[in-house]
Amino acid sequence: MENEPSFFETSPTPGVVGKPLNRVDGRDKVMGRAKYSAEYPLPGLTYGVLKTSDIAKGKIQSIDTSAAAKAPGVLAVFTHLNLPSLAKTPNDADGKKAIGAPMGFLPLTSDVIHYAAQPVALVVADTFERATYAATLVQVRYLTEQPIAAYTDPKATRFNPEKIQDGKADGYTRRGDAQAALASSAVKMTAVYTHAINHHNPMEPGSTTAVWEAPDRLTVYESTQGVTRTQKSLAAYLGLPQDQVRVITKFIGGGFGCKGSCWPHTVLTAQAAKGVGRPVKLVLTRPQQFTSMGHREDQTQTLTLGATAEGKLTALIHEKTSTTSPWDNYAEANSKIINLLYECPTFESHYELARGNVMTSTFTRAPGEAPGSFAIECSMDDLAYRLGLDPIEIRLRNYAEKDPSTGQAWSSKSLRQCYARGAELFGWSKRNPKNGVTREGRTLVGWGMATASYPVHNSQGTARVRLYADGHAVVQAGATDLGTGTYTVMTQVAADSLGLPPEKIRFELGDTKLPTAPNSGGSVAAGTVSSSVYMAAQDVWERLTKTAIKDPKSPLFKAKPDEVMVDKGRLQLKANPSKGEDFMVLMKRAGMDDIEGSGQGKYGAGYETGQAANPAGSGHQDEAGKHSMHSFGAHFCEVHVDPDLGTVRVTRWVSVHGAGRILNAKTARSQIIGGSIFGIGAALMEATARDPHYARYVNADLGDYHIPVNADIPDMTVEFIDEHDPYINAMGVKGIGEISMVGVAAAVANAVFHATGKRVRDLPITPDKILGTKAV
């Protein structure tokens, strides 16, 4: 194909990729120049504030907006009676199919109340303060019904979904005959694990600024993890061609999954801006953040395992029950990690859901893998204790040399090395095998560990590279930077791919006018976008190579394309590197001010790590599809437990991961630290309490929803195994945002078990649970 990039060699010598380069956007953030979605001072900007329901189930009997409408500065008060209409809504079957989950239901489209704090009115005023005051003047009377708060409610009806996670995962899985294998197993163990509701709570709440540039052209500044997904959703709701909706997200103040989808407040802001004919900005309050952008669902897992007397697994049976909203079947797919982490000939899983009067749950960091790993990794620890084996030894006896869930070979796996290096760094060999006997002063000391794994999700995207004859480049992709370092690592990839210093690269992202890229979520962005950038650079070199070999004045005149390689921006012959020229010389002689290339990066594309190999569609790509692609790692944890107060403090932490190519040693380490802190929070303190009678949250703020602070976290040791994966993508990058949290809660719980002899299977592990649990 004419536009297919050539696959000649680039320099294998590493440049800045992998190095601990400081964040290229760091100065803008420190100096306050980085604009977040609520910080665009548009002409005529107005402010939207939501009025939310006081009940969780029922109907609006009457709504009086007269006082609010007369308040100073108020431009409009929108309710289900007067909000500008939509082309489609998820309330309709056709709309739900077109727009997708997790929204499933859009407020202000009817008088029905499905969950507490559901928006019932949207006030728009000329200042935020005036809009906030006017919202308090809206009077609503309800016909109240008794809500269902959770699957534990006796009135809740449980059902067996055929599919979960928006139809992407099976609600029932069977591999072999697990029940028969269990019956004949020498060792049988069953344990029940519960996980509290968790909320994402990024520093930046959900925020939208919407402006209609024309009656049929909308621009939205949105705190989203995916500008393209938001663009598609808004276009479907509003009945506009996708190219007439522009979404801009230059900086995000954290997301962790809650900004991975288009939520009601975003659509309502666009509708309100249409209604008042001026730009509208809406920022969720912290309490509204708890009821507007999803959460990790409350859930119970029952895990039964069978094993031989030597500790070899023979059967795994997993059951999960959780609460979903009145309109969807979302549940985290916990069983996936249980099905693949260890070699076991049989497996069975089953999900049950119960509809409650709650906002729908959604992706929360490492969805499925994080809570699933809590169950399997604690159970493996219990199996080791029962058989008198070291926790690492029980895992090695069940080490999976290929993916048990598919039978496929791993594209790469460095888990053994992770165990060995983590144990060495932690000093695991000095661990006393007996529980509840190690002390430091009056506190009990425990050491625990757990395995981590996360899949390499299939995704694809595109990038554009414009190389200028003066030696600088502009690189573009419609990705987003969650704060994890996308600006920086893509600058590094572009620098190495183009043979330029990082300061000569300007990487642009966060705009639907740029080439399409996937969401920043599911650990897909780093691998997909870096591969797109790399392939776009190869397209540039192919074009320049064609120019050179046709130029009589070039040292490469009449050379064949496959005889040319690129080394640090210099085109030269493979057989005679002294024969070549710098791209700037070539471009200036040819009268080229700039040259543009584009490329597509995707997982399973069949490229060798860090250099072009065989073209997409080759036999190598077919071979890639025969492999199971995952990252692996291990967490090691030390805790100190006060036996009288039941308090737990994490005092040491080691994480070692094999996650393909690491693009930036500094930002990658930061990612692992951040995810581990996230997991420690879930293990020891994070829990949203939902009132069982009124189905409303009673701790919807950061005063009562406890998250870790600096004083809760020790210095952390993080290392990566040097891992080369020839199958996953052009850059050999797997992604690390999710795996950093997988296994963390189990490592903490296992350390608590070692310290106290008490197995707490109910997250978070709070003092009352430790004091109320008997030692084994």
C-alpha cells in the first residue's frame, strides 16, 4: 500500500526513553499556567448549579422554581419540564444502545427519582454565588417510596446476569468440572470476602464548561479521561455530527476511572448553555462527586478452593454478589484474575446482582482485578498457612507457565523474577513463619505479600508528527494526561523516534481536533499512544527516504529503501553508515519547510520492541494473537499493629513489576507509588456508608470519607524487571496505571494476619474488625 510505513531499521541505541526525565508540563502546573476544564475565562460565562433530590425513590409531585427564577442574576432554572430536548436519551432502548453505559439513565428527562441526590433542577446565573443561592430556593415536593439501598436488603431481588460490565464479560464461566475436582481434593477451603463502597475522589471534581459556537456547533471543556468517547456521547445525545462537537481536556486533576465516561452533568451543562445562549460552567461539589460519577460497588465474594496435600490447586469456585443501579448490569469482573493467576485445571464463576436505588457504579482503578486479587491472594496465603508453606512457595508451586483461562502462551512474563527481587529487597528470608509472635516494643509486626497482574487491553489510536527543517517537531494525539505523565513520556518517545532532543519536541493532546486516541484508562494510553507516535515518526522517515533516494545531490541517491536506516535524525546506509546526511540538510536542499507523517499504534500489532519489524497483517501479527498479554508483579508489606487499639500502620513497602518497556523511570515509579497508596486506602480506611433506610450516603465528603495522607504512608521501594515483549505493540509497552493497585489490599491483609494471627476478610480493615476477630 502506498501509505503503508516502510519497515526499515531505526537506531536501537536508547536515548531519552526510559530515563527519569522531569515532567515537561511541571513548570506550567507550578506556575499556574496549566488550565483545567473549569478555568477557561470565556466571554459571557455563566455558572450552573445543581439542585438534587432529597429522596432515593419516588416521583416529583410538584416543583416550584418561581423564587429561584426571580433571584438576582438568575438567567434560567431548568427542570424536566423545560430543559431543551435531546435527540436521544439512554432512557430509551435505542438511545441506550447508541450511547452506551454507564449512564443508562439521564436525570431531568422525567419526574421519576431513582437515587438520592439525583439532579432535579439546574440553576444558571451570572455568578457562582448567585446560582448557588438560587438553587436553595427551588422547592420540590415528592411522592416517596421505600428505596432499596444494597443487595443485603431483604427486599432486594437478586438476579443472574448473562453479561456484566456492559456486556463485555460473562456472568457465568466454567472450565472443567470444578465441583467434581473439589469433591476429590485433599484440601478444601471456603472463605467470604466483602469490599466496601469506594469513591474515586480525585482532587479535581467533575467539571464542564460548554459553549455553543453556533446553533449546531458545540465546544466543551471537560474533565474527562477520553475526549473522543465524550465527543461521541454528546453527539449522540444532541443529534449532531460528531465533527460538530469539540471536546478539549488539556489537564486533569485525577480520575481513577470516574472520568472515563460521559456523565449526566456534562450533558445537562450543554443543554443549559443552549437554553441560555451563553457559555455555562458547572463544577460538582464534593458531596455531588459521590453521587454523580459512579463508584466501586459494594460486593461480597465467596471463594472456594481445592488443593492437593502438597498445595497444588485442583479447583477454584468463585461467586460474587453486588449492588447495581435500577437500569444497568454493571459489576466488576473479579473472576478474570482468579481464573488466570495460578495453574488450576478447573474453574467456575458466577455473578449475582441486585438492583438498588443508587447511582450506577463504574470503573474504579483496576476494576475487577483489585477486589478479585483480594480474594485469591488472601486465600492463597491461608492455604500456605494451613500446609506450613512459605507464601511465596505456595505461589511458585502453582505458577502458571501459560494462561490457564485460555491455554495461550504468555507474550512475556517476569513474575518469578518479581518474587525473587521483591523478596531480596524486602529481606523476606528473615520472616518468622509463625503468626502473631514478632514484636517491636508493644506492637505486633507482620510481613505479607501478594501477586499483581493486569491485562494488556486491546486498543488502537493514531498520531501525527510534523517535522520542521529547522530541527523541531510538533507531535499530536487526542490523548489525555491524567497527571501521570503522558505529556512527558510521549515527548521522550518522539524525541528518540525523530533523533531530536526533548526540548525540540512539542507534544499536543487533549482535543478532538487531534488524531483519535483511546481513553486514558485500563492502562492502554501509554502503549497505544507511544506506538502511534513511533509509527508516525517512521512514516516521516519513509517519506524523507523516498526524497533522498530520488535526489541526485543526496549521498543516498538511487539506494533502495530497505538499505537505509535512521540514526539520531541522520539517514544513512546500513552497510556504510558514513554515507548519509542529516534530515535538516536534506529538507533544506529540497525546499521543504516541514514534512508530516501519521501512524497507528495498537496492541497485538506484531512489532518487535522498540524497532519496526514486520508490517501489520503479517504472520508475526497472527502469532501475536495467539498470546495472552498481561503485566505481573509482587507487593511486599510490613505492618505494625497495636494489639490494644487495633490500629494498623504500614511501615515498609516494596513493589517489583514486569510491565514491558518503561518509558520514564521517574513517572513510572510515581505511578506504582500512587496505585499502592490507593490500595492501602482501600485496605485500611476507605468506605462510603450508605444509609440502609434512606439509601443516601452519610459520609459524602473528605472529612468523613478517609483517604491516606503522607503520615499514613512509608517510603516505598519500587523496581521494574527489564522485560522485552515482542508481541504487544511497536514500543513493547504494557502500561502500569492499574497493576499498581492489584494485590495491594491482599498484601496488607496478609501482613495483618501474620502480625496478629487474625484473618480479616472485610475491607477496610478497621480497628473494630481486628479487635472483634479471633486469632486462627
